[in-house]
Amino acid sequence: MSQFTRENVEKLSSGLDEPQWMLEFRLRAWEVYENTEMPKTSDEEWRRTDLRRLKLDQIGPSVNGDAATDVNIPAFLGGQLTEDEAGGNMLQIDGVVRQYELSQALKDQGVIFCDMHTAVRDYPQLVKEYFMTKGVPVTEGKFAALHGAFWRGGTFLYVPKNVQAVAPLHTVLWSASGKTFTHTLVVLEASAEAIFMDEYASADGQGQTLHNGVIELLVGDNAHLIYAGLQDFGRNMWQLNHERGRVGRDGKLDWVTSMMGTRLTKAFQTMELDEMGAWGRMSGIFFTNGRQHLDLDTQQNHNAAETVSDLLYKGALKDRSRTVWQGMIKALPDSQRINGFQANRNLMLDRSARADSIPGLEIMADDVICTHASAIGRLDEEELFYLMSRGIPRKIAIEMSVQGFFDPLMRRIPFEGVRNRIFDRIVEKIR
């Protein structure tokens, strides 16, 4: 019997002591969820990811109770990832804040950095304006609607007009219960700047768990956001995400995605370049092993003339894991003089692994520069032999070759701490 019911929506909202408008929002989302069919492999965007083994009703939503207090969280989580010390830090366990700090300097600038429930209570006008209205609507799909009805926890970051946040922000979202519906909403007003590190993790466990997340990155005119999302969930987690960035006139969004964990991930990641001069870069890195299944659906939508998008996703695969990347660059009829690029490159470490790489262009303008590239290959045995002939053990030679494969993407990540964190996990998975 399904636990995703109207009664549980009301129970969740009541337990969080939410205002009436949020309850009404949740109930509208629940109605969309109820009236939307479960994705099937006959649907084009789901053709390579089968959800029939997902026991959604057995998992259920997170409705009651507090987060666990005796959870052991890896020591490296929350560690400093940027050269400048973070001005805001937050740790959430199952959507409940356990640690929080925000520097006085950021407070004096008018920066708002808090969990989503505090934002709903203390900044209702801001949240109502932006929450699943300009980024990911509940009509985006079955799981976007499910999220809208049952979201719990997450982060709200707001940077006012003309404010350059003096220090980076950092959150860690840990799933202990296995029912994780976090929401990240970032709003930068015109000419604002911010750096935000957003980590998601959980321990390995028995039985299916679920992360149904939404990420909304809204960058105003002439604003600049650097966002790094680092996902390292346990091997029993199923992740179903909708993520969207919107960029205004002369704005910049530098979006980094790292995916190391989960049993299965299906993520829709969309960059919307809405006004002239908008610039967006998407850098994705992933490593799968065991029976992991990772399906990334990316969109670079040029909605205005003279916009630039640049996507590079690289992944390595071991054992019987599988990855899917399907990308699209879209240019509307009036989107002249744009420059769009996308590339996906995959390194196969075992013959039993499989990668599907599907780039695409949908161009309705006639004065554009749009290119795409895709590659799937294996380790070069001659290169390994060369390294081994210099006295390097084969295991270390493989690590060096994988590091070389990822190096062009790593160079796009502006923070050494992030690069080191990602590569440490890659080395662990190689071994």
C-alpha cells in the first residue's frame, strides 16, 4: 500500500509547522504526482533506465520523527574544500540541522544561508517567488511532483543585489533514514557573487533507500555563481534528481558535478541561458563500479542570442557497472551568434562495463557555433607497459593513467580541495 498519500502530505506539513501556502503547494504537487504515470522504458528519456525494481511504496516518505543523533559521519565530510575558509557551514541529518554557523561578515552583507524549513518560515516572500517556480516545476515529471509534495530539508542561499559574498558556503546533507527529499535553492540577485559547496552522502546499507532531490540555481543579470555538488551516497541508494540552472544577462554559472555513489542514479541536469551574454559551464565527473547504474540527461538551452555553454563530462567504469549520458544543445530561432559545446568521454577499466554516450543538437538558428564530441575507450596497454618498464607497479600505473584521463576536467575545477576530494575517491574505487 502506498505511503505517498494526501494524509501523509498533511501530516508532514503539520509536523513541520508550515504556513498554509506551503501546505497548499504540497497538495497541488501531490495531485500532479497522483495524475502522472510512473516512467517506463518506452519513454525516450527513460529508455535506458528501468525502475521496475524500485520498491517506492516500501520506502515511503520521511514524515515523522527527528534525525538520528548517534550517527557516525565520515571525518572528511565538511572539511575545507576551498583556499578561503568557509563563511557558512551547515550539517543536516535527514533534513534536520545538526550544526550551523554563518560568519558575521556574511550576515552584514545581507546573505541568507539557512535550511529550507527556516527559509519557509522566516523568508516566505522570497521562497514563494522562487521555490519550484523559476527552476524545476512540479510538472517536470513524476519525481519532481513527488519531491514537491514530500520535500524535507535542504539549503536556501540568497545573495542580495551587488553583493559579492566574502567567503564560500558549505553544506553536508547526510542520509541516515534512507528517505531523503532534500531541496537546494540558490538565488543570486543582479551583480551578486557566491561560491557554494554542496555535499550529499550516506553509509552503505541493506535494503533500498531513496534520494529524491531538486537543485535550483538562479543566477541574475551580471551575477556569478560557482556551485559544486559532490554526491557519494551508499550503494543501496536510488537517486532520482531534477536539477536546473538559469542565467540572466551577462551572468555566469560554473557548475561542477561529481557522482561516485548510489546503486542507481537518474538525474536531469539543465542549463538555461535566458539573456544575451549569459555564460554557463557544466563539468561532470563520475566513477562507477560493481553493479552501479548512472544515467545523466543534460540540456544546454540557449534561449537568447550571444550566449555560451560549455559541457565536459568524463567517467570511468569498472566491473559490471553501466553509465548513460544523453546530452542536447538547443538553440531557439532568435538565438543567433551562440557558442555551444558538449563532450562526453568514458574510460572502460573492465570489458564487462558498458557506457552509452549520446550527444545531440537541436539548432533552429542559422548563425551559431555548436559542436559535440563523444568517446568510449580502454586503457592503453602500451602506456601501461611504458610506465611499468620504469619500475612502476601495474596498480600505480593504472592510477596514473586514470588521473591523466581526468586531468583536463580537473583543471576546470577552481578549488584544489575539491579536486583532491574527488580524486581520493577515484583511487579508492580503482583499488
